[in-house]
Amino acid sequence: MGSKPVIGTSVCKWTVSYFALAVVWLLLAEVLMVAGFGFPHSDIGGPDTLVIVHMVCVGWLSTALCGALFQFVPVLVAKPLYAERWTPLALALLTLGLIVLLAGFLALGGHLNGPSWLLPLGAGLLVAGFALVVANLGMTLWSARPLPAAARFTAVGLACICVTAAFGGTFSLVLSGTGVGALWPDLLPSGVSIHAIAGLGGWLTFTAMGVSYRLLAMFMLAPDGDAELGRLAWRSGAAALAVVVVGGVLALWRATGLNLVLLLAGAAALLSLAAYGSDVFGLYRTRKRRALELNTRMSLLSLGNLVAAAILGAASAAAGSLQSHAGALAFLVAFGWLTGLVLANLYKIVPFLTWLETYGPVMGRAPTPRVQDLVAERRASKWFVLFFAGTWAAVFMLSIDSALGFRIAVALVTLATLGLCEELVRARRLADVAESLRLPLGATVPHLLVSRN
């Protein structure tokens, strides 16, 4: 029930749709930041900032990650997707839920008149959407037990999105004025940390680590990574997330504070990142492809930003200044690491899926271009340079409390994002393929927003 059984050559019909909608959310968030909406112009935990945070983390990163997982989890486990027909419904629920949730935040911030039930309704729709995603991917993983190493990261990530959604749904009830807040008076001030770590650290980062293992090895033509380092990265990372979730809930129940929980989890997380980074460096050293493609170089640069964020975060915590640098660190993780990694991989995945869809049916019967012939790396590289330069400038501006400088830096990031979007559209339209190879007999230009499968 679902995808075709030819693993690695079938294309999930709706993956490109997830990517397209995700990029729209990213651009909307960037435009709002350039306009001065949200942090640092308003409180980091205020309704305006929550609009931006959920646009980026749910609309952009989570939607793009879901689309990628629907395509690549079957590749990781050599099993077909459990139910591809669920994927458009999940996308509709996630999109509608986010729109309603954002309307609730805007009402909470006084920007529009709206009923108090907007927040729990939006959260409920998001929970339903993520439940479909987790069920679909979870059943696919379940059918492939015992799981290969990279897929275990995804399994933990799916558990973390369940935790993130559960906390988010509870927060929506508190913010909408129900009695939940009276039962758990410390839920918002302490629970937000668990919600954020489970989402950014577990669902987004840990899942991205697992998928990147497979993609980096494939794109660099490298052998499998060090099994011991991979196990250490997974076990210590899973332990860190378990400590945050289980220890955090117990700390909330007993009202003892989260300091010890975060200290233990932070130590385990640093060990996981060290093992992961060492393993990726090993892939780089043993690669057979000496000249790396643009997407791989940018993925490694994103990984460098993750390492920098971990080092800066640990240094800030040791110096007691973590709270004052929280905004800059969060932006570095969300844009320097996660957004950079996703954009770098979209630059490869979209042409790859387009190639499969267009030239796979005629391969062996007519001359066809290579996947890299669908893109122009030299032209696209300037957009990646601008994106990362703008991101680093934005982090610096946040660290020195320059709101105007931050807006200017994000404007550069937005311009780079638009440029990369154009590159993806050109790849989808086969605009850079030589005319002699563009459309051999039997091949057709794919639809822009949905794949034929």
C-alpha cells in the first residue's frame, strides 16, 4: 500500500510539494524579520517572536524534513513507504494548522481580533498532521526491523516530534486561558525548554544527522562511516534527549528546576556531536570523489556552524551568559546549521528527483544528461556565499544588540534565498540542460509542484 516497490528509483509524488510550500514559509519568515517583526524588536518569548519561530521551525524546517523523509526513509530501510496516499492529507493538516496557530499568536499579540480557541485548534490540527507523518514513517521503519544505523536517528527524531507536539498542544491550552495553567504553574517557563530542545535538538537536528550520514556518504562516494563512532553518536544523543524529556517532566512534576537535567543532557549532547563530527570527517577523508559538488561543500559548512553553535553555547553557559546570547545561538542553529543544510540538500535532491522523473523512463534508450547537468554550480555558489555571510552577520548583530544591523543582514539572507529558489525552479524546468539532451523522445518536462510517479 503506497509507493512503488523499486526502492531508490521511485519518486514520492508529493515530496516536491512539501519542499515548495516549505520555501514559501521560509521567505515569509525572512520578510517579516526584515520588516522588524519579532525578536529583537520584541520580547524573545512574545507572541510576535513565536510567529517567526513557528514559521521557521514548523512551516519551513519541519515541512521540508517531512518531504525529504517520505522520499529517503524508504531508501534508508529498503522498504516502500507505508501509505503514500496519506502524504497530501498530512501536508494539508500541517499547513492549515500552522495558519490557524499563527492567527492565534497574532490575536494574542493584539494584531487581530480572534477567539481564544484559535491556538488550541491550530495546535490540534498540527498534532493531527504530525501524527499522520509519524504513523506513515513509523510503520515504514517498523517493517524494516532491525533498523540500519542511519534509520535509528530518524526513529528517535519521530519520538521527539511526538513530545514536541504534546508540549505545544498543552501550551496552546495554557495560552488560551484554560485551567491547565493552574494545574501546572511552572509549565510555560520550564516546559518551553523541553519543547524547544525536543523540537530543534531531537526532531530537526538528530533526524538531520541521521539522514546526512546517508546523503554525505552517497554524494562523496565514501564508504560507510565508523560503526563505533556512529553508535556512540546515536546512543549519547538519544540519551541526551531522554534525559531532557524524562528528567524534564519529573523536574516539572517535582518543581525542582531544570539546571541538573540540562547539564547532564548538554554533556551527552556534546559527546554525540563530537562523535558525529569525527565520523563525518572520516567520510570526508576516505571519499572517492575528490572534487566535491556544491551541495556537499555547503552541507559541510553547515556542519561547521553546528559545531560553532555547540562550542559557543557551552562557553556561554560556563560564563553564565547563555540567556543573553540565546537569540544569537538560536539563529545560528536555525539558519547557519539547519536552514543551510536543508537548502544545500534541496539543491541536490530537487535536480535528482527531476532527473529520475524525466530521464529515468528513457535511460538506456536515448542519450541523457547527468544529474549535475541540471544545475549551474558556479552561478548558484554566489547565493550560498551570500546566504552564509548574511547569516553570520545576523548572528553577530544579535550578539551586539543591533536590531537595524540584524534586519540588514537578514535582507541579504532573503535575497540569497530568492536566488536559490530561482535555481531550484530552473532545475525543475530543465532550463540549464543542453538543448541536444533536454528532451529525448519519450521524456517530458515535469510538473513544477508535484511529481509523476
